[in-house]
Amino acid sequence: MNYILSDGNHREALLPFTYTRPIADIRFGILTIRDKWEAFLGKKTSSLSEPYLEKKYPLRCEEQNVVIAASYLPNAELVKIVQELHLGEAVLCEGEVVAYATTNPKQNFSLSDYKSVAYNGVGLTIKHTWDIFAKNAEALQADYDLLTKGRKSQPISETNTVIEPDNIFLEEGAKVECSILNASTGPIYIGKNAEIMEGCVIRGGLALCDNATLKMGAKIYGASTFGPHCKAGGEINNAVLFAYSNKGHDGFLGNSVLGEWCNIGADSNTSNLKNNYAEVKLWDYKTEGFAKTGLQFCGLMMGDHSKCGINTMFNTGTVVGVSANIFGSNFPRNFVPSFSWGGAAGFTNYLPRKAFETAKAMMDRRGVDFDQTEQDILQEVHDMTKRWRRE
């Protein structure tokens, strides 16, 4: 079988992160969802997503294909069911399609054409943006067990103070000196060539992925994930940064998710708890209103390529789209559309030409090419989000 990870019915609920990637490429725990499925299946996957993303994330079709809803994370039970699917069969969980076997993955799915296979749905799912941080502890533990099983960690330097060292794993080239690592509350995973600088205080779970850095004196609470090449500092609690994003200075980031190529200015802070302790609501792109999260703690959701200047203050439950640039005093509103330029005093259109220049400059610093494919994706996002901006 050829395995395809589909956005299914949950793409809109995972915006702004799915503006620039399929659901399968969301980082959650240590790995992306795609990484998890490929590890379980032992095969490469492709994506069934939006047409404008297909050049970067091409769909691969064969004679027999299993289409899997990427919002469902793999576990032994689900993977066994998926691997045993025959053409014309579909896996259902509480009336929702989890996977189906087909000769034509681009054809519109009709349940009446398939024989149903039941799945009890005991595994992890991400169906809302806030699931990414709210369920990160469970995902991080599962990835840690998967990646470290039967392997031995690199030695931990004696300059560190360590609690529960058996729950800490250092990959080749990882560096940790003169820091406090408490893994009694969750595992601590330090990827290849990642570095924890002197004076950091860490309470697991933590995923510091390949080539990522915790800067001196950082205070990190679990369950937090810093994707490849991220830089983090200050105080961070239960946050997920996908890759190549920076929150490198003092200031607080809590119960939040940042996409790729984001930058948080020095001394910027997110509120993750309302003054009246009420339930937090977040902007919903589908209904164009604010949706209940069921959470008391919820901070910032920031899409790819967005930035904020120094001393920026974010309200509880703020959603920032793709390629926004925020600066100035006082709180900006708690929904900032993609390609917005400004702050509490008001926003204007962040011209794509200027946004592309910034993206190229940031990516050049990391040795990554801002090519025509990346530009075309961002241009598409700019055009499709026009109705929420003042232009």
C-alpha cells in the first residue's frame, strides 16, 4: 500500500498553521505528525492537502492507496488496523473517517462506497490549534519512548545538577553545561548538536530538537517543544515552536504555539490567564468569530513568518496569522490577520514585496533558500486572507 496523510475535515480548525503546511507537518511532541506515521509504518508518506501547497508537498498516488486523516496520531492499535485495510474499506471513529483504502485518493470520498471498520479512538488527536500545546506532554512522552527505545544517551556533563537522569536523553553532539535538569515531571530530550547554555533551569518534559539552543538563564517548564534550529530564552511554559523560530530574550511565553520563522522581540510577554479566570476564547477562521476552548490557560497562536518588536504585549488567547509584523505600546487586538503591519494604534497591509524581503533575509541567515515555491505559498495566503485586513 501507498500511504497518504490527508488534511481531512480539520484544516480550518488548525489555521493559521495550516496556511503554510499540511496538518501532517505540524510538530507535536518531538516529531512532526508525518515523522510519527513514517516511523510506525516503516514507509514514506505524501500529503493530500490544498492545491497551492502541492508543489512543496506533492501527492504521490499508486494503484492501491491508504488515505489517513493526519489529525489522528499513530499508535499500535490504529497502525495495525490501517495496515490491514483492503480496497473499499474505511476506518471510522465515532462517525468520523480515520482512514480508507482507494485506487483514487483525489476522488471525493463517499462513505456509502466503503465497508466500515471500527476503531475505538483511544489515541491522540489534534483537531484544534490549542491541542498542540494542551496535549504536548502526552505526545512528547510517546515520541521520547519511540526515539530512545534500546538506545543509550550520550553522557551528561557533571557540571549539571540532574534529577531523574534515566529520563534524560542526549543525542550525538548535544551540549549541556552548568544547568539544572529536572526530569521527574517528564522526559528531557536534547537533539543532535542542540545546546543548553549555562544557567538554564529546566523542568521536563522538554524537547530541544536538532540544532536548537536554549540561551543562558532560560527558565523552561514542561511540556515545551523547540523545533530544529529554534532559539529560546527567558521564561517559557508549555509552548511549542515548530522550527527556525526565536524567542531568545527575557519575557514570558506560556501555553502558546509558534510556527516557523517567527521572532519574538526582547521583553515581550503573552498573557495566558484572564484576570477574571474565565474560559479563554480563540479566533475561529471558519466561523469568523471567537470559539470556546474549554481552557483557562491559553496564550498566543502565531503563524509562520510573523514577528513582534520589543516589549510587545499579547492578550490572553491571541491569534496572529502568517507574515504579520507587530510593534508599539499597549495590547494589539486578539486577532491579527495575516500580512498585517502595526499594533494597538491600528494596522495596515504588510505589502507582500516587503514581507518577502524580510523572509528572505531571515532565511538567508540560517542558510535556507527563500525560493519561488515559498514565495508563491505566501502570496496565496496574502490573497486568501484579504477580507480580514484594512487595505
